[in-house]
Amino acid sequence: MKKSRGRTGRRRRRKHLQSFMDGVNCSHQLEYINLKKWLKDRGFEDSNLRPAQFWDTGRGMMTTKALQAGDLIISLPEKCLLTTATVLSSCLGEYVMKWKPPVSPLIALCTFLIAEKHADEKSLWKPYLDVLPKTYTCPVYLEHDVVSLFPEPLRKKAQEQRTTVHELYMSSKAFFSSLQPLFAENIETIFNYSALEWAWCTVNTRTIYMKHSQRECFSLEPDVYALAPYLDLLNHSPNIQVKGAFNEQTRSYEIRTNSQCKKYEEVFICYGPHDNQRLLLEYGFVAMNNPHSSVYVSSDTLLKYFPPLDKQRNAKISILKDHDFLENLTFGWDGPSWRLLTALKLLSLGADEFTCWKRTLLGDVISARNEQQTLTITAKICHFLIEETQHVLLQISQLRSSRENLRKHLALVEALRMEDLKILQKSAEILRDLNMVTS
């Protein structure tokens, strides 16, 4: 008897572990019960999706039945979508319509989210607002100490993102002030910078693309946003293919899968073929073993390996700039990109080869010496980036012990840098093999 009980116990443990690997169903939690009821009142019919907590991706969606390619994952009625039409039909509508110069569709949505969040219990959208993240991990939310650990090109973009949000806030303050008649409290305490930061991240990370016709009450920026409750709980995977679009017949936003998915597994959608730097910048996460990932080489790093005494150096840099060969130079899983090698080939041209620069940009082989020097310098840049990445990973592990409050954010940068290291090490191997062939 004892023996069989032990086996049953083991089986139960294994089953429990398996369910944890698959994901823990969260649909019994009050916030999801309220959300489902709210969606049902707006015409949403129960799908096979359940909110769940997964050990590797966090909150996501599991399927209660096996999915085949072509199956409909979710169909969300128009009434459930939050768009600029929602804003215009609310009490904010008349303020948006009369404001000059017109506000952007993005600001209209941000304003609505801030106002509804402030309304709390009185908001018709409360069941949706309750399941939205309270904070985000996009660069605008991260501390300077964390952003400084980003690779240089991403650091620059993170700074640009911060500037964009700050300028958006400053340029919208007068419009926010015009809404004072709608609120008992001082408008500046409701529409403050941190409220806009949260609303901007909500729109930036969670909207689906849905084209709306241009309205005169909005500025000329494209009106292509829709917030999609429940649907936005689906996580991204770079290896999944889906089709998502608004169906004019059913007046619903529909997503169909092109992949299979087993019962109780997490259901993924794909936000697009983005590398990890773009995913972190726009959505605040990174995807491990992302086939689209690459390591960017900044122009400063590129030029470090070329003698400043080269008489044609400035002319070469000008040519690269004019032909857009100083940006998007990368190492990927398959080694250095064609663009990176081409830029380095041009910089490696000897004085007697310089007149061949056009042929270089077209991919012609100029000389054996040029090819060999290009490979040597590419390998040096790769090794420099490996050392720099290892140094940052060391910094992260030291910071983690002293900055407990940054743990989650440091883990994010660590994941990005670990992926970079794998790509660079793979590239170094490929370059070693190429060097053996050519030498």
C-alpha cells in the first residue's frame, strides 16, 4: 500500500509541476470575473481563452482546447474597443472638438485614460482599468542607473523616448487646463506628468492597429489606435504567426492563428518581426532566443579601428553618411550583416582603391587585401563588444546586491545583454571560420 501511495504522490507532484509549467488559471480572480461580465454585457461571447500566470512570461492567456492553424483565437466586438470614437462620445468630447490647435488622437486617448482612472468607481471602463498594469518597464519608467546599462544605440533611443513624452506633456498642459470645469479637484493634480507617463505607456504598449477615418477635430497624425480589453492579455512570441484585423461584417476585431497550440498551453500572438532592443523600447520586455535579434554597432565603435591619418577618412565617412551606411549596422545569429561588412570594406579601401568606392557599395570584391582587412577589423569590433557586454553583465550583478529596488529592471537589461552576448559569441565563431578560409 505504501508503495502505491508514494507513486500517487509522485504523480500528483508531477501533475502539479506540469500545471505550473503550463500556467496557473487566474479566471477565478475577482478582477477577471468583473472584466468577463463587463465584456459579456458588450456582446463578447466566451472564447477558449483564460487569463493565467506563467512561470516564464508572467501574465498571459491559456487555451482550454487545442488550436489548429486557421482557428479563430478571439473575436472582440467593436463596443469593447476603446478608440477616439469612445473619447468623442464621452463628456470629454466637446472639449476635444473645440480645442485649437486640434489635439492628436494619441493625446485624446491618454486624456480619456487619465480621466477614467481618476473617476475610479464611477468609470464605465473600471473593469478594464482594474486589469491594466499599474506601472510599466518601458525606458521612460526606468531609472537613469538602469538606462545607462543599455547598449549605446538603445540608450540614445531611450533618451529620445523620454524627451517625446516630456514634450507631449508640456504641449498638452493648456488643453488639460481647459478640462477644469469637469473636475472638482485642481486639474494639475489629476493630469500630472506621472499620469501622462502611465497613459502614454498604456497606449504605446497595448493598442492594436486599427485605421479610423480622419476627423477635423484631431491633428493630422494617423488615427490608428484601439485598446482591446482581454485581447491585450495575449503575450508576444517571435516564432508565432497570426492574422489580426477588424472584420467589417461581424464588426469585431478578430485574430486567427497560423500555428498549432496544445490544450492548456499559453496562446501567443506576434507583434511583428522586432529585435529585442525594439521590444524593450516599445513594450518593456525582451524575448529569449529571438530570431530577429541583433547587436547594433555605433558609428563611434565603427570608426575607432581606422587610422585618423588616413587622408581619405573624411571622404569615406561622407560617402557612408550620404548612402545611409552609418546606421543599422549589426551582428546577428548568422554573423555580421551585409551592411556592416560593406561599411567596413569601404573604410578599408587603400589609397589606390578609393576610386572603386561605388563598386564596394554594390558588393563587389575589390582586392584580397581589402577582404582580409575587413574580416580582421570586423573580428576586432566583435571582440570589443563581447568584452563590453561582459563588463556590463558584471556591473549588473554587483548592482543587484546593492540596489534591491531595481531588481526587476536590472533583470530586464541582463536578459537583453545575455542575448547580445550569445549573438556576439556566435558571430565571433563565424568570423573565425571565415578567417581560416580566406587566410
